[in-house]
Amino acid sequence: MRDQMLPNRSAEDLRATDLAHHLHPFTDHTVLRAEGGPRVITDGDGVYLWDTEGRRLLDGMAGLWCVNVGYGRKELSEVARQQMDRLAYYNTFFKTSHEPVIHLAEKLATLTPEGVTNFLFSNSGSEANDTAIRLVRSYWAAMEKPERQVVISREYAYHGSTLAGASLCGLPGMHGIAGLPIAGIAHATGPYAWAAGHDSDDPAYGEEAADALEAKILEIGPGNVAAFIGEPVMGAGGVITPPPGYWARVQEICRKHDILIICDEVICGFGRTGEWFGADRYEIVPDIMCMAKGLSSGYLPISAVGVGKRVADTLRMRPGIFSHGFTYSGHPVAAAVALKNINIIEEEGLVEHVRDIVGPALTRRLGILTGHPLVGQVRGVGAMWALELTSDKATRAPFAPVGSVATRVRNLCFERGLATRAVREGLVFAPPLIITEAQVDELADILASCLDTAAAEL
Ligand code: PXG
């Protein structure tokens, strides 16, 4: 089958050609060249990937936190083919629509938290977050409070890589390009218990971490703040779980100062936390919620911004145009695939599978590693987990240079058949939601053996 699509070329040829012509995201190309080029992935099935050397990898990251239903779903390719044959493209501008986007919006309204019943579509999480910023600012302009412009994000947040998305990020590397962050974005201290010297289940810390948001609001002046944006659980920043009481207190603070809440569900949405959305898990009532990744399980690019009544009414009930949108907003093929993907999640009970099987299995198997000499903390929820490595469990000191041991463990994992990501001095896991208990065992066994090897090398 593959031979019909792509010329058959050697692994070496593919790597050399990639080095010659392909600029990669988030990559040091001097390192890539020194290492002889990228690993080239050719196939995926279930939770497994294969590369050009024929090596099998258990995908501990569901691609980039997105392949929720796993690889190789013929139902999705079939729907895409049928929709392409029927109507490959039409836009949703200028008073037109099409069936897939209508069905998808209707379906999302049945899944999202109460009050979120209207949806704007785009193609990526970054575009969804850009859309959210423009929405909240235009909401406040419609309310005749145009001075409410600032969007408050947090340290360690990841919200994307467009100019606005990168500005919202709370990761210093994301602001390394001139002009970033853009105006009107601020960052509060994030709820990172490990770095603050607390247990991740310490309720006193939950309150303290939320109060950091209020301090930032007061510094800026509540009358200048449009919205707070947060991932229910921070993903790319290192699976930073909110301490108990954190989201309740954050919402209390936002309500007190009349600040809109944007929930970035790009990673947490569609079952990852063992609920449909992180908002369900942490009882968040969002004004706006941004979805991507698991919306289509990464089979095609699509994102959605769910808009609660308060903001939606300013668009729906007032004359005037919200000058925003993309050629591919609500692309019919992507929308059809997203809808089918949601059907699969429902029919196979994947949200319940994460809640009842995957979450408990990861809690058990990764939890044991807390006793490992290199491991300082294991934390997570549902199917998103992190291990913090440390050279000293009492002081929580990282190794020198920071990240060196996590990177070594990551490299060993790939060699032994497990795809994972190193974040600072930690490792993160977010496997496809279809992972079985036996496959969780396989993941944990490989990880444990790599930690042992790294510990022995030190
Ligand atoms: N919000 C969140 C919470 C994300 O995790 C985005 C927005 C942006 O989505 P797009 O589709 O524009 O990439 C993300 C993306 C990593 C990694 O290495 C994580 C993401 C993207 C790329 C790499 O962990 N998250």
C-alpha cells in the first residue's frame, strides 16, 4: 500500500534528504546534523509506531499529546475519503455553511460544560488561543470597557507558537525572539508544587498558588484585565497538576474581579484526564474553551473555540462583524473526521477507560517509581503523567547540567522502544487513550529499566 503513495527510499537517503531540505520545529539543526538526521517514522497502529529501521516504539506521547484513539483507524480514513469525494472544501464565511461543521458544532454542544453551546473553528491550538484573545477583547469593547485588554497567563503554561500563542506561554524559551511577548499579556506565578517545595496534593499550597493570580490582577488593575487563561492541567510545561482547591479559588478570584475565564483544553480535552474535559474534572465553569489535538485525534488539523453565553451573545445579538477567521475555519473534511473521532471515543467508552483502567494502572505502575533513587516526584491524572528526577530527594536539586539525566533516560527509552519527552529534569507521558493495562506495564517496565541504567551510569 505504501509503495503506491511514496517512492521506496532507503532510511539513509530519507535522513540525508530531510537534512538537506527540511527545517524542523523546536529543533537545534546543528545537533540534528551531528546525529546524522532524524528518526523517520513510517507506520502507526494502535499505540505503536515503526521507523525506517523497522524498530517498534510504544508511543508514550500519543504523537504530541493528540492521537487519543490511537493510530491506523480505518473508520477515520474512510470518512475523510467520503467527505473529500462529496465536498472537499467550502468555506464558512459570508453566510455559507456545510453539513460536517453543522453536525460537529451540534455534537460539541452536547459534550462541553453547561452554557458553552457555540463554536468557532480553526486549524490549531495556537489559532484557537489567538481567537480567544480577540474574542475577549471584542467582548469588552462591546461592553464599552475597551480598557479591559490584558490576558493573564501563568509561568510554565504552553498555549502555542503563533505570536500571541507564544506570548501567552510561560516558558522563557518561547519569548526569546524580538518583540515577544506582545503587548497586553501578563504572567502570574504558576501552581508548580515541586518547584515551590510542596507536595502536589497540599491544599494550603492550592490556595497560595491561586492567590498569586490575584496579586497579579491587583498589580495590573482589575479594570484592565480581560481574561485569565489556563490549562486545567499544564501539559507541555511538565504535566503540572493543580493542587487541591486551586481552580475553585482561581474562579472565585476571577468572579470577584469580573474577569473572563479561558480554559485551554487543547491537551486536557477529549478524555485525557478521565473526564471529557479538564473543566469537568476540576469543576471549572469556562467563559471560553479552546480545543484541538484530541478533537480529531490528530488525524487532520482542526481546533474549536467553545464560547459561553455571556460572550456569545455579544456576537450573536449585536449588529457588527467580528473580523476574524481563516480559509480553513471549519474545514469540511477535518470536521467530518473530528465528528467520527468523537463517535469512536463515545462508542468505545474511552473516557471511562481512562478513568477506570488507564489512570489507575499508571498511578500504580508509575507510582512505584517514587522509590527509585533518581525519582523525586511522580504526579499525574488520567492519561497524563510526569516524573521529576533529582540528584537529592531532600533538596529537590536537579542534576548538572539541568536536564542531562532526563535527556539520557529519554534517549534510552527510545532505544528500548518507548517514545517519551524530557521536560527540564523530568519525563512526561501521555499515551493514546486506548492503551491497555498490559501496555501500561510494558511502558513502565521499559521506563524502569532505563532509569536503572541511567542511575548505574552516574
Ligand atoms: N495549547 C496547549 C495547551 C497546547 O499543549 C497548544 C495550545 C498549541 O496547539 P498547536 O496545535 O498550535 O500546536 C498546545 C500545543 C510538546 C508540545 O513538546 C506541545 C504542544 C505543541 C508542540 C509540542 O510538549 N502543545
